[in-house]
Amino acid sequence: MNHASNNLGIQNDSKFTTDALNPIERLWAVMHQCVTHNRRYPTQKQFADAILKFFRETLPNEWKTFRSQVSDNFRIVTHEKFRLLE
């Protein structure tokens, strides 16, 4: 799949051709299930806070539970283990 997005000339050269195979889409589905299913948030701020709490607290603390739903090879990368190649 290779297409331009908007007028910015951004291309999506992703090797994933189906949302079901894309780890980001799978992670989004897990977040959606944990944050929105059978829940109601009176304000937009409470909803945004729940999403941030999922990514900042729930996901790192329960990664072993979610890992198989996202992908066998998907892992959290910390800035200590990240380096840029030039």
C-alpha cells in the first residue's frame, strides 16, 4: 500500500496491508476496549485522562496480558534502549 496523505505529500509505505495485521491498530483496539467499552465519561477531559492513564499506567503495568493481543514482536522501547543511526 503506497499512497499520499492530504496535500503534504506524506506517503504510507507500511508493509502492513490490513488493519488487523497492523500492530498499532491492534494496540488501538486494546485501548479502545479497556477505555471505552461499557464506560461513560461526562467530560472530554475525563475521557482524555482515561486514555492517557491507559498508555502511561495500565499498558506498561499489564503489558504481559496485552502482548499477545497486539503482536508477538511488539514491545515497549524505552529511551535508554533507543538510539538513532545516521
